[in-house]
Amino acid sequence: MNKILKKYGICIVVLLLLMGSLSSLSATQWPMFQDNLKHTGYVNQDSSYSTQTWSVQLDGPITTTPVLCGDKIYIGTEEGTLYALDAQDGTEVWTFTTNGAIHSSCAVSDNDLYVGSDDGYLYSINTYTGDENWKYKAGDNIQSSPAIDSKKVYVGADDGILHAIDRDNGDLEWEYKTDDNIQSSPSIHNDTVYFGSDDDKVYAVSADDGSLVWEYNTGDDVKSSPAIANGTVFIGSDDNQVYALDEENGTEEWSYNAGSSVISSPSIDERQSTLYVGTEKGNILALDIRDGLRKWEVKTGNMINGTPSIFGTNVAVGTSAGSMLMLNKFTGENIWTYNPGYIDNFAGSISASPVTSGGSLFMVSEDGYVYSLNTDQKVGPTGIYAYYLLAMLVVIIALGVIIKKLVIDKRIRK
């Protein structure tokens, strides 16, 4: 009898340990662009979470930021395919096909996923099966990433309209018209939706009915997405400026001249009062959110259009040279660089933002690959480019041998 009870006891302990590890995995969330409705790009994450290092090639270039929810990672490609991958090893769970490129990042809530496509549709998809719940037709491409609250989905489109759509059935609730494309992804706070437009303005509209709360004129397109902290809206513009605007009335609190276009969206560490953002010239800036004073600047020499991700004492951001940089968030010191191409510009450009959770970082590239890195151990998967470089080296050595033999033969004949 004691032996039987002992066996049952061991089984129960093992089961509890397995349940604990599963809950650790499923508790990890990065459910939308910049993780949350305020787009801060910073969350307190389960430090025990870590996946394997792996790489998976999808069906086309990837420029959209991944979304991590539970045990799955969701990614769209320029071929118009949305993938659900197992976050642990990158295996395909399901795919969903649209009729246009996907530049929009997903937003996930409960069992539903929302994503836009260049076919002009916003799709609602069941996260378990990959089946379509409904689709909503905008007037043009949807490159903005949707934001969701308890009742509605908010997304901009190249028709210049911010669309507010019922989450349950896909019906239009209201719309707000601007004078140009909306590729900025909306953020939500205190029943107000904030976004930028290529008509050079930043907008705040009521989440209830779409009425205008305020608007602010910049000097050029606003493709950057707003981040909100301490009653302030932070956003970049193609006029080279990073703006801090009062959340309630839109008045300028400060602006910082970054020296080149700011398409990258700001990330914010509120506890450190620091904003992180990249520029088209390849500079990574850390600014004090209280007054806009620069804390540090790192010049990479390569374009940065993606948004930095903040985790622990680090900040990670990708570059057009194909590198993922991990910097100390206090000093800007380079902690680790991962480049699947091993040398600059050999692999694809990284224009999407990384997603971090615990000891894992997920990045995507315009080479069509998804990469899972271990930031604790500072290791990543061996890229396919290692074999290309090895093949090139073999060819160069072989050519050298052939040339040397030809030279020797020529001398002998003389």
C-alpha cells in the first residue's frame, strides 16, 4: 500500500512540475505591437521563460513585428501569409492566406487575432484553428497595426481613415478622416486614441465616437507610432524631430532634433524616465522623457526603422545591415550583436521590431527568416549564411590553387 501511495505521490509531483512549466510559458505575453495599448515596449516579464534557439524560413520577406501570445508566435509575410508558429521550436501550427502583403502586426485578445493586409481587409482570426471569424473592408491598404480595447478594434489605412470596428462582428462603429495615409499604429489611453498621419499631423480622437480631441502639426509625415507615459504622448516625425505632447490638449512640452527622419516608434522605461528611439541615419537615442535632454547616443551607421525593445537592463534594436544589437539601457554600451549573415548587409535587413520575453528574443528579417535567440547566454542559431560563406571560402581557395598551378605550369614551359 505504501509503495502504491509513493508512486502516486511521485506522479502528482511530476504533474505539478509540468503544470508549473506550462503556466510559465503560457503566462508570457506580447499580444500586440509594442506589447500594450500605451506602446511603451516595456513589460515586467517572467525571467524563467526561455525557448530554444532556432530559425525558420517563411514564404517571403518579413517586415512586420511578431506577436507572442501563450505558446505561439504570430507573423505575417509580404507574400500575404499569416503564420502561427510554436514559440519553443518554430514548428508551424497553422497558416492563413490573404490577398496582399502583410505589413501590419497582429493584435491578440482572448481567442481572437486581428491583422490588416494590403488587400485592404482587416481580418479577425481564431487563434486556435486559424479560421476566419470575419473581415472588414477598408478603402485601401492596411499597413497600420491594430489596437484593441474591450469593444473595438482601431486601425489606420492608406485611405487616410482611422477605422473603429466592432470586435465581435466586424461592423464599422465610426471613422475619422485625415488628409493622407495612416501607417502609424494607434495607441489608446483614457478612452482616447492617438495616432499619426502622412498629412504631417498627430491626432487624438475619442474612442467612443471618433470626435476630435486635438491635433498637432509637425513638419512632415508621421509614420512613427505614439507611446504614452506620465500624461505625455511621445512620437517621431519625418521632419527629424521627436515630440513630447501633452496627452490632454496636444500642446508641445518639448521636441528633440534627431538629425534625420524618425520612422522608428519610441519605447519608454517609465521607472528610468527614459525614451529610446532610432533614426534613419542609424543613431539610437536615449532621451529623458521629462525634458528631452539626451542621455546617450549610439551611431550604428545603418538605418533603424524598427522600434527598440526594453528588457531587464538591456535595449534591443535591429538595423538595415541585418544585425540585432543588444545595448546597456543606462549607457548604450554594446553588450552583444547577433547577425545571421555574420557580416553587414549579407543577410536581410531588419526593419521590424524585436519581441523579448525572459531570456528569449524573437526577430524577423527581410530574408524571410524568423530567429529565436537566447539573450541570457548570448547565443543564436547558426544561420544558413554560414554555409554560403563556407562555400565562398572553398571556391576562393580552389581558385587560388588553380591560379597558382597555372602560374607554375607557365614558368615550367618557359
